[in-house]
Amino acid sequence: MSEIDETILDSNQISSTDKAGRPIPVTIPIALAPGVTVVYTTRLGGLSTGDFGNLNLGGKSGDDPEAVLSNRIALAEAVGARLSLVSQVHSGTAVDVDERFAINTPFGFDVSGTRSDADYASATGEATSPSEPSDSSDDAADAAAPRVVEADGQVTSRTGVALGMFAADCLPVLFADPTAGVIGAAHCGRRGLERGVIQSTVDLMVAKGASPENIVATLGPCICGDCYEVGDEVADTFVKRFPLTKTTSRFGGAGIDIAEAARIDLAFAGVHQVVDSMPRVHAATEYLEEDAELAELCRTDGEGPAELRERIAGIEHSMCTFENPLWYSHRRAVKAGKRHEGRLLALIVRH
């Protein structure tokens, strides 16, 4: 058994908890380059419940803030690094987190706009006592608001910092120049790809000393071209920017392949070393075919067949968030009539 397979097995300790009693997140590690690891979280090994179950790491969609916080702390401990999270807005903007990185949460650096219990109470007016005057000054509003940095790419030259990108169908792309000691992460939805987020992230890495010819990249889980139906108008616009990416979806309409679009822009950015994450993900999916926690999620989530074996048998692309029950999927949740879904994190860290 390979070292990577052993890592996957070691991460699948479903009933185990850390020293604080938190479930240990089930993750899939990818050895991207010497000293650089990519980690994909699954839905397994967290404290979120209901539509967010179980390892939701997104903090803006209404999940219990304490559960999200616990999940993030447990993840930071599992990967042995501080998380760095930004507010993703489908832009072409990348930021150098070294310019502003500061530990502001128990798990690391969070400028994603995550809401706490106090934020929700303040937003609904519950934080102000009826006998106290309400302070509506700009200063008071600024003090109550979470700190936010809007970006869809991050780069760092620090060790021990795990750049994180949230996803639930959009494509995370992770980068490393192991020679220069620079890593990057990009959130590549349709609009972010059109706005050049991959080029922006690579350019910022180069500004920190990286060389495109030395950069190694990998594509994380995302909705595949067979499942991402967008309609002819959107697909025809997208294909002008990214040739040969228009598809016919499994639902009969026009779709697009965002992973292929990312490969096109990686090539234009001069990044030609692309590691395939699929073999590791496929191995983990096969191993988890008998997993009790995943089986319970499938029985109760209403997002497909109730039997895990039937879900696994229906997977044609293990990296596809829509097909594989390991991942969160916005499209899958919407088709099930849900109003909410969780978010996975794709992380890259240099140790």
C-alpha cells in the first residue's frame, strides 16, 4: 500500500475525536510538490447538521456558527497549519495575504465575512436592549461588521499557512513553485474564469519570485461538464473565451466544462505542470464505499438514492461534486429542493 493510500486510510477515523472532543475531519491529501501538500475536505467528520451535515466549512450561509468554528479548528489541527480564508465573490482578483496576515481566529486568518452568533443577533436587532438607545453611527456599524477581503485568489510565501478556497461546484485550483517557496490558490467559477482569476493568481506568484515554468498546479473537485447545465446563451458566450468547452449535459441542455477552461488558462499563464488529483480521489471514494457516516448522509440528505452503494455505482467522474456524495454540491442541493448546502475547502500548505 502506498504512503498516500495509508494517509487516506489514516484520515478516515470516523468515530475518532481530537483532544477537545471534536470529530476529526475526513480529508484527501495530495502530494503536489516537495514540501507542499494539497488537502480536499469531504462532508465527513464535522459537527454541522441537517442540510449542512457534517463538515461544513462555509460561514455565510446560515449554519450554526459554533459548529463551523469547531469544524475549522479541527481542520487546522488536522493539517497542522493556520487557515487563510477570504471572501470569494467570483472576481478575477488575487491578493497577497502576506501583506495582511494576522491570527484573528482560533484557526488562523479569516477575512471571509464569516458570521458569529453575535453578528446574527446584531443583524436582527437582538443585541440592543429595549432600554438602551440604538447607536446607528458609521463607527459602530464598522465595529460590528466582520472584516472582509474580497478576492478569488490568494498567494503566500509563508510556511505553515494553508490557503483555503471554498467550493460547492466551483473549481479550486492550487499552485506551488517549490523552488521559490511560493504557493497560491484560486476559486474558479464560470465568472471568475472569464475574469481571469488564474492569470491574476499566477501573476501575483511571479511578483513574489515564482516562475511559471516551475509552478506545479492541480485541479480540485468541481461540477463536471456533463452535469453543469447553463443554457445555450451562457455556453455560447463562455466558449468564445474558452474554445471547445461547450457540452451537452446529462439533462439534455447546453453545459460547460470549467475544468477544461482552467486548463486552457493555465497554459496561457505558462503553467504546464499539472498534477492529476483524480487517482487519489478515486481511491478514497472506493475506500469510503462502506463508510457508515457517508451511508447515513446518503440515507437522509434527499439528494439522490438512499443507498450509498447505488450512489457510488452512479459516479462517472469521481472529481465531480454533483456526482460524488463525498462533496458538497449547490446544484445537487437545488435539485433536491434545498435552500442551503455546505462548503468544502480546498487547501494548499507549504511545510
